[in-house]
Amino acid sequence: HPRRCLSPQEVGPTVVGDEQSDPSLMSFLGATKRNVLGNHFWEYYVNDAPRVVLNKLESRGYRVVSMTGVGQTLVWCLHKE
């Protein structure tokens, strides 16, 4: 079950999922579902910094498998064992 965390800023908000993400996991993260004007999709976000989100996901068994930067956005790919 790969998950992604995107962060347009180092301190938050952090995008933690899309409209097909596991609602119970989104609830655990304290995520809010939103639709940004101009986008044709919904996303879940939290106001926490990425390190806080990654620590929470680690407590649920997720591990970072890769990370990259896209413009000013950081993208982490995670896998749950």
C-alpha cells in the first residue's frame, strides 16, 4: 500500500492523500479533505510539518522508500510492510 506525502513548504501544510486514500488512515493523521480552486480532484492535508507526518506513519508500519524534489515540492514514497 504505497502512500505519498507532498509538502509545498517545510513547515506545512502537508498533503497526505487523495480522494481514494484510506479514510481511517486520514483520520489518524488528522487530515482534512479539500478541493483547491482550479483542481479537478480532492486531496487530504494536515497543518503538520512533513517530519511529524512521517513519524506518525512510521508508527503505523510505513517506511520511506524514496524521496525527491519537484520544484519547491518534496515528495516521499512510502511502503507498508
